[in-house]
Amino acid sequence: MSRTVPDWLIQTCWWTSGIFATGALWYFLSIKDYAYAGGSGALALVFALAAIALHRRKDQIAEQALPTEFKDEVPNDYVRRSLDEPTDVRLFQSLPELKIIACRTAQPGWDTGITVEMRKATYDVVDFYELIWLKLAEFYPGKHFGKDGAAAHIRSYVRERYKFHWAKHEPGGPGTGGTIVGVLTGGDVMQDLDRLIVETATAVVGYRDDFDFKAWLARWEAAGSPNDA
């Protein structure tokens, strides 16, 4: 743990620099002892530089002590998770319960039968799936899913799935499917993302002896199906 630089040390450096820069320097100049005057000026500069260096060191230590959230620079958004960490295991175990909440929140929108409301509800679940997949991606090394990171990868994936399914539901050409196309497309994208999460989860924990993946998968599937939309 880094120790802070005491204020008295910084002030002592500034005080000593001032003594050499004012009193000693001008005294030796007044008696025309230029060698000692030069020495006094050099010492004044040394102590001033020391004070500046101590100031900077103190600021660095203070900055390191701040939580990342309070720093001015953008924090590194990548977190590496591990199944050897109890907190990360608990996060993994909680995903089916989070899915229940997402589907339960969206269900009233789907039940309205109004295409606009149904599509909004679907967008919310798609956002949820994106977030869950990003959490699973944190069990992989940084930049594992491309040089632009996992977030860029999943955004591109979702965009391409929307384009594909929308085109699929309009065999007669763009704009021929009516408003229901948006609802059908959203349901298909949810199915793709649900499958993607299961496949990723399988790769992360599916073959570990210390994790009951079958029980986790049963809870995930029981939490709700995109087909219900």
C-alpha cells in the first residue's frame, strides 16, 4: 500500500528553496562572491524541483487511491471473470432468475397484441440478452471476440440477425410483409440470442465437474422461452 507524501516535507523543500533563492543568493551577490551565489541558485533550483516532484508523487498516490468510478479518465470497461471466484459463480448462477424478471416485465407488452407495444417489449428483452452475453464474454480474455471488443461484436451480431430475419419474413420484397414482420423478426432475434447465450454458457461451464450445468440449463429454459412472445 502506497504511503502519502507528507505536506511538511513539501513545504520544507519550498522553504529551503526560498532561503537559497532569496536570502543566500542575494547576500553572496551583494558581497560579490559569485561562486557561492551560483551555488545558492543551483541549490534553490534543486529544492524547487524536489518540491514539484513530491507534489506530483502525492497527486499520483491520491489518484490511485480513488475508486475507478471517480477518476476523470474513462475506465477500462473490461472485467475478466473466473469460475474460481465465488462472486463470479454467483453471478453465473443468477442468470436464469434475471431472465425470469426480463420476460415477466415484457409479457404485458406482448399480451396487448398491439404491434408497437409488442416490439418495444421485445427490444427490452433483446437488450437484456445482450447484457447477459456480455457478462458471459467476461469469462474470456480481452478482445477475444474481435479487436473492437465484445460489445462491438454483439451489436454487430444483433444488427445482422435483425436484417436477416426481416428479409426472411418478406419473400415478396421489402415492405410487403406488413407491420407483423417487426414482431416476428423480434421473436426470431430473441431465439437467436437465447441460443447464443446457452452455447456460450456451455463452452464456459458445460464441461466442468464442479458445476452442475444441467441444473443451470433447466432453470434457464424454465425461465421463459422466446417462443412465448
